[in-house]
Amino acid sequence: MNGIEKITERIKTDALAEMRATEAATKAQCGEILAGYKEKAQNTYWKIVSEGKLEAERLVELSKNSAQTESKKRMLQLKQEMVSAAFEGAGKKLAELPKGEYVKFLVSLAVQASATGREKIVLSSADRDKCGEELVSAANAALKADGKTGELTLSDETRNISGGLILSNGKIETNCSIETLIDLRRNELSGEVARILFE
């Protein structure tokens, strides 16, 4: 292995380590965000439960069976709303990461989702202005460091997304918007989020 090969291998190893670290940090941040919403969610939950209990007691007087059924439906709806609020809060926190961390997050999305290394990166208008060129440059460098084609470009088009990105390759798009990423993980994580919120 000559010097250039050693350097290339070292760059590749470092890039993979950085990508894994970014992924681990993102997972840790999501955990912290969800934990941060636990107390707020529980306070709101118990306030609504308390109000719901008074209403349920009134309904019980009219019809015990009907009131029990209604109470269960309301509790389930409330839990679903609180879980949805936690996911929305997590998405908002991701979109509001400090610029450096946010760019790293976007770079990891672009690198993982890129099939050809020649796609166009479509961002929200705010993200395009804030970090578009920096993202493209960093993503191309990361792709090249992995020995892949690094010819991503910044699209002139923008989308109405809260954050994340969309990779466009002609008529084929890979949607890595924060909304889509959260929707994709919602089924997998809803049970865990509910456990955190309501234990």
C-alpha cells in the first residue's frame, strides 16, 4: 500500500467514523428531545385528565356504561395527541439545531440517500439561503471520501418543508425532509414515546 492509498484509506476511515458519530449524536439528541418533552407532556396530560375526569363523572351519572366508553375513547385520543405533539416537537428541535450540527445532519442524510452522487439537493428556502452551498460542498467531500461520485448540486427549486432535504434525480426524488423522516419512524417509535410520556 503506497502513501496515497494509506491517506485515502485513512480519510475513508475517518469519514465513516464521523458519519457514525453524527448518527449516534442524532439518535442521542432525539432521545434528549423526547425526554425533555416528558415533563411538559405529563403536566399537560394530567391537567387534561383532571378536567376529563370531572366530565366523565357527570356522564357516569347519566349512563355508567356510556361514560366509561367515552372516557376510554377520550383518553386514547389524548394520548395520541400527546405522542403526536412529542414527534412534532422533536422535528422542530431538529430543524432548530445550531448551524454546524444541522449541516452535519443534512450531510449525513444526503450521503446516505444519494444513489448516484449527481442528484440535486432541494431545500426549504430558509435552509437554501442559510447553508445550501456549505451543505453541497460538505456532502460532496464526504461522498468522495467514501470513494463515491461527489457531484451533488444545489437546486434552484425550494420546497415547503420544515427542514431536511430532498434529493432529486430527474423524475425520481428521495424525500429526506424532517416531516417524512419522522413519519417513517413514527410507527416504530410511537410505543416507546408513549411509554416515556405516560409512565
